[in-house]
Amino acid sequence: MEGKQQVTIYVSNNCSESNKLIHFLKELGISYEIKNITEDKKNLKELQEQHIYATPVTMVNNHKILGFQKHKLESELIRL
């Protein structure tokens, strides 16, 4: 039975780490909401309000994972 997963990723254009994150989530078959900070300044403001100034950022049920940390992502996403 699938739980209520809430995965949101903040990415920016021309960011190799953001591209790796998107590819990784697609490989795992994880559904996610994408928020691009380059294309929508509202998304940038959301991150800055949390004192985060770099991408990518993955929010898994309000738990923040900064950067592309494959093992941390795997351990957090396996709980979904």
C-alpha cells in the first residue's frame, strides 16, 4: 500500500547536480513536484526564507536534503 508521499525538489537551470537528482528520482520511479528557482522567483524566495541558497534541495515530507546526496536520498525515499 502506498503511503502519502510528499516529494518536492527545488532545482535551477544549468545545474548538473539538479539534473542528476531529476534523473535519479525518475530511475527510482518516485513522483515529485519540481520547483525551478531560475524560472520562478517565488520558488527562490521560498528557499531563501528557509536560509537555503543553493540547489538542488529535496523535501521529503518536510525533511530537507541539500545537494545530490544519493545515499541520504535512498534511505529517506525507501521509507515512502
